[in-house]
Amino acid sequence: MDDDLELFFKDLGATVKQTVELAWGVEENCFSAVQDAMVGMPWIAELNSKAQSCVEQQFDAGRHYADKLSHTKDFRELMRIQTEAWQSGLIAFQNQATVLGNAYAKVVADVVNPLAKAA
């Protein structure tokens, strides 16, 4: 029974990791496309770079979560890992919202200030 449970969690971790890697490939292509399309607009490139950094952090957290899942021994440990993942995810979300909010505010200021001076 313990071997079956161990195999279940190992497979679950591998499945989560594969899903994270697959999603990362899609996201990476999207960010590259935006970067290439907006060469003439450096303010978009900067905002895109900040957003890409935030997404990379989320994918790293997903890989870490998958690794922990693959070493889980029982459902109690699964619940602990899940709770930790939710808590750290919320903290990361708050931090990333601040980073993206500040970057967006800078972009708006950089665009509006020259317009205000010209008027």
C-alpha cells in the first residue's frame, strides 16, 4: 500500500512538472512575440520584461511544488505542502502586483510627461 501511495505522489509530481514546463513554453513564446512586436516602444518592452520576470517566478514556484509533490509520503504531508504553496503564492502575488503596479505607473508617467510638456 505504501509503495502504491509513493508511486501515486511521484506520478502526480511528474505530471504537475510536465504541465508547468508545457505552459512555460507557451508563455515564453508570448513574451517573445510581444518583445519583437514592440521594438519601437521601449516602455512596452520594459513592462513586458517586468511581467515576464513575475511569470518566471511563478513557474519556478510551480516546479518547486511539483518536486515536493513527487517526494510526498502521505495525504497529511500533501495538505501541508498545498497549504505552504497557497501561502507563498499569495505573498508572491502581492509582491508581484506591487512590482507591476510600479512599472505601469512609471510607463504612464513616461508617456504622459512629454505630452504634458508639449501642450
